[in-house]
Amino acid sequence: MNKTDDAVVSALSEEECWNLLARRQLGRIAVAVDGEPDIFPVNYVIDGPRVLFRTAPGSKLAELTINPQVAFEVDEYDDTSAASVVLKGIASRLELQREIDAADALPLSPWIPTLKYRWVRIAPVSITGVRFERGPEPDRYVASANDAWT
């Protein structure tokens, strides 16, 4: 008997979504400028109900300035299950020194040896997530004795 999609995929609550984000360190930020999508991996930290990451001047920061609407996605998985969270929100560069100082006190260090002294905060508009069981694909075609062609 094949399981239905409802039996293997379940929605995460908002709290479960934030807990998953807090457990991970690497996510992907999706941006769009002039109808062209772009995705960047970033290591991040959670600060209350916001995602923060550091970046250097370049295309990511320029694109966020042009269109601050972003999607931020994080996954986790093990041998038996997987989960994915998508946070949609508004990205903004931290400008006030007190905000920058507070962000600098957060436990975030770049993963690559480059200077990243610009902080970006994503304020959420929505957050959704799913958890699902991992396993082999069910048989696509199951012959039935009632469907015999003679």
C-alpha cells in the first residue's frame, strides 16, 4: 500500500520553523532584480524574529538595495526525515551604529576569509515550513489482477 502525500509531508508551525532556523547556520537568500532571479548562500544568525547576515559590497548588496523583497531558505535532513523552511521578508542594510554594534555582538563569523563588514537584516513577512519522511519512491505502476488484458 502506498502512503499518501499527506501521510509523509506535514506543515511546521511557526515556532518549529524558527527553531529549525536557530539550529542551522547556512541558508540561501533569493533575490530578484528586473525579473532576473539570483540565489546566494549565506551563513546567518537569528536575532529575535529576524535573520541577520554579513556581506561585502557586491552584487548581493546591490540587488538588495534595488529590490529588498527576498526569500530565505534553510534545510535540514538526516537518514529518516528532512525539513525545509522558507522565510519571505524585507531585507535592509543596518545603518545605525547601535544596530551594527548589537549585530557585531551576535555569534556570527564568516565562513570564508574575506572582509564582510556590512550587516543585512531580513524582517519576516511570512514563514512556512514542511517536514517529510525520507524513503524510497513507491512503485509507479502496480499491476492489478482486475486490470488483466486478455
